[in-house]
Amino acid sequence: MREPELPGTLLQAVRYFSNLDVATEFFAQLRWPDGPVWPRCGGRGHYYLAARRLWKCKSCKRQFSAKVGSIFEDSPLGLDKWRPAVWLTANTKNGISSHELARSLGITQKSAWFMLHRILLAMRTGSFAKFDGTAEMDETYIGGEVANMHQSVRDRQQTGAGTSARPPSKEPGTVRRAQFTPRLSEKTHLAANEARWVEPGSTAYTDDSRACYGLSPKFDHSSVRHGSEYVRGQIHTNGIENFWSLLKRGLHGTYVSVDPAHLFRYVDERLFAYNLQDLSDLGRFTILLGNVAGNRLTYTELRSQ
């Protein structure tokens, strides 16, 4: 019997993964290319219980599913719903809200919200490797204008700045680092992160904001004055500012109201989308699905953040 083609569009993905056996086999092969392994004891010998879509470890006799040890664990929703959810989250241009996800899957908004944050957890990427060469570095402010807030709102508002760095946009590269810092201060601005992000001797391009003052003399630092110019020769921050605009487009147009405690996950989501923008929908979906193992997030943990 001829195996069905891998999906290339959302409609094809919905049809493809509507079969729970197909969805389970696809995830199991992606997660365990050399065969299922029971995470608790590391046993590789197993029996497959086809009627329940479970494996039974020959060593400890425990039963386990493809969901174990992943963001799907303990979820009452089947893989036939999780797969389209992962596809939508990975490939929607400006992100997808929990309300839209709930309508698409026919589940409650509360379930969709929890599902979305578990998927965003799997989108978390990062590298401890420092930039070596030329990097654009910039900060942006996220939150309402403090001057327009009532004092009681101002006191509890956890606005802050995002800090990021990437190679210049004329070269192939990704946004290597981006983080959200509540209540920006001198100890958290861009100059304070330079030593952790960029190798000494590298070239740093910034704008002329106060956050960029004090960059170490160990760097070849050049800046542009946005009051009169945006590009001077090879010096610009257009690439990293494009990343910030995409983040804010999602925050203002899709998610609308984001709790500051969860903002870092939406930054991770934009990093994932930005860095993998040249891949196909199936490519982004496969990479994201490959990151779900080893990540757990309970509802209690999510609500306590």
C-alpha cells in the first residue's frame, strides 16, 4: 500500500494527522529514529499495543505513549489535535492567539491558551556561543506610555525593554540573542550585556540611544543617528529593528493583551519564526515537533509565573 505524501499545507496536515495511528507513528519516528525508548529506565526493548497506541517496556513492564516526557504529556487532547496546533503556531505569519486556536480546533479558549504556551515553550531557542565578527545590537521598549498611565497603573506596570543582537542584514544570519528585561535600568541595558553576547574585537553597530552608551572599548563600535540618518555606508541597525517590528506587530495585532510575566515566550516565538522564515511550512513544523521532547509545563506552573 502506498504511503500518503507528507503534508505541505495546513489542509493537507489536518487530513494527514486526522488519523491517530498516522499521527502517532509520525511523532514516534521523529522522536525515536532508532526505535522507542522508555525515558524512565532507558529500556529499548518493547512491545507495541496497537489497540491503545502504547508501548510496553520489556525491562520494567511499564507502559508509555509517544507523549511521555514532552509538552504533550498528561494532555487529554489527542495527537490529531496537537499536530494541527503545532502546525498553525509554527507557520502563522504574525502568530496565532488562543481564541483563534480554540475556534480552529473546536476546543475551549482555556485549553487552547494552555496548549499554546506549551508549544511556545518548545519554540525556545538559544545559543551560548558569542558573536564573532559584526553584529547589530538594539533595544526596544514594550508597553504603554508611562506618561499616559494613572499612578496606580504605573506602579504595577512591568514594562521593560527587549535587547537583541544579530549579524548585519546584508549577510545571512539569525537573531542570536533576544531577552525581555522588566524595568530597564543601567545594570540591564545593552552595554551591560555586550560582554556576554559579543566576542572582544568584534564590530558592533547600534543607534545613538542612551542604552548604547558605555560600550566597551574592546569593541569596534559604530552608530547611526536616527535623527538624521538610518544608514551610513555599511553601518545600520535595520535588520534588528525589522525583528522588533515583527514582534510588536504580533503583540499589538494578534495577542493584543499579553501578561508581562509571559512576554518572554512571545519573544521566543518571534525568534523562531524570524530565524526559520526561509524554511517550508513542513520544515518549520518538523523542527518544532522535534523540540517538544524534554519540555514540560504544567498548568499550575504556567499560572504561577
